[in-house]
Amino acid sequence: MSNADLSADASAKSVSRHDTIDLDRLDQAQRTALGDTLYVLHQKIFRGPDKAHFFNHVFSPDAERNMLRLYLDETGAPVGYCAVHRFRRHLADQACLVIRAEAGLDPDFRGRSSTYWFGMIRALRTKLRHPFTPLYYLGTLVHTSSYHLFCKYFPLVYPSAGRPMPEQMRALALNLIESFDSPAVDPADPLVRDVGWITIETPQETRLSRQNHRPDIAYFLERNPGFARGHGLVVLVPLSWSNLFAAIGRRLREVIGLKLTRRPERL
């Protein structure tokens, strides 16, 4: 996921409500109308992809399932989106399920982790319906903020700072990413792909991208120095029960802590 929110930002505007849309149930006219709306919004968030490329990613015709959450401001205008897709892949005679996503928020609305829960809910629903099928999130992350979010909440993220990537996980990540359409930037490092989506940064995100004293940020910058040119780092997250519950628990503790620190003192 791109443009994931980094941490609480008191200056960020709040999303007023959201609509959840089953993309697979839309007819062609509805898809075109929604896609046109999303692409106008998308151009405030990313530079790079043309409309056809954007449509193909958001509506993912070869996915088993496509869901989208549209985030709206107080006037009902769209300010963000999160599209989540489920793919089925067969590797070494074993089926697995792969979650992929595109997400973005208008710069004025970033900083409140607005898109986090939709992705988690979709992952949990998939896990409950397919409890015995290996499930993974596969991303080509084009910004430090997205990578920071995964490392912040999930105990197991591959690749990551301070933890060698097991050869089995590296081979799995490469096999999976080769089944999608983003080519490697350099064959010498096939975990960096030419995605073509360039995040339009907020000042907060620009500051974060320079905070290489954080191990996860430093690692991302080292592995993917061309992110500002639309390069994406392949990231594989095993969506096991333990990894999912840990991510949910960490986010809940963060939310509770923020509420407690913001609560006014009672006299």
C-alpha cells in the first residue's frame, strides 16, 4: 500500500465517512464513471501512471476479488481510496492467496491511518474464509511511509532491517512478483521493481524520508534509493494468525494511547 499514514498528525483533516464498493458488481458504465472520479483524485496523490495503467491496477481484471473503500470529506467529496485485491497463485503444486492493494489520501487528510483498517478487515475476512490456504500480502512499495507502516505494525515483514531474508521467503517473493507486470529495475536486484507511481509528498513525509536514523527508513532508502523515480521495493508479509493479531493489537494500543494523551484533564 502506498501513502500509508505515518503517525498521528493533529493538523491533518479527518475523513467524515466512507463508502465500500464491490468493484466486481459494477457494470462497465459504472466502472468508467468511478474510474474517472478516482483518477482525478489519484493525480493529487501520485505522479506517473496514465489513466489506462491506473484503471488496470484498481480494477484488476485477473483478481478473484476486488473491493474498494472511498473516503469522503464533510461535503461528500472523495479525498482518498483503498482498493484491495485477492489473487490465487500456484507454486510448487501448492495454492496460495495473495492480497495486493493500492491506497492513497489527499495530502491534507494524511496522518490518521485512515486506510489501515480496511486492508486489515479484508485480510481477516480472507483468512477466515480460507483458513488452511497460505495467505500473503505482496506489495511493491514506492514510499518510505508505506514501508514504515508495515514495519511498525507487523512483526514479520520481508525484507526488513536487522533480519536476514530466508532464502525460502526470497524465492517466494520473487516467484509471486514475477506473476505480475512490474519489471525489475535492475536484474542484479530483482526485489526492486519499476512501478511508475511517484508519491506527491507532504512536508511531513519529506521529513520522514530524510530520517534515516530510523532503522526501517534507513533500510528502505538503502534498498530502494530510486523511490522518487517510481521504483518500488517488493515486500512480502505472511498473513498468519499470529502476524495479523499482532498488527491489530499494536494498532489498537496506539489508538488507545493517543486517546488517553488527548483526553482533557478533569478538575
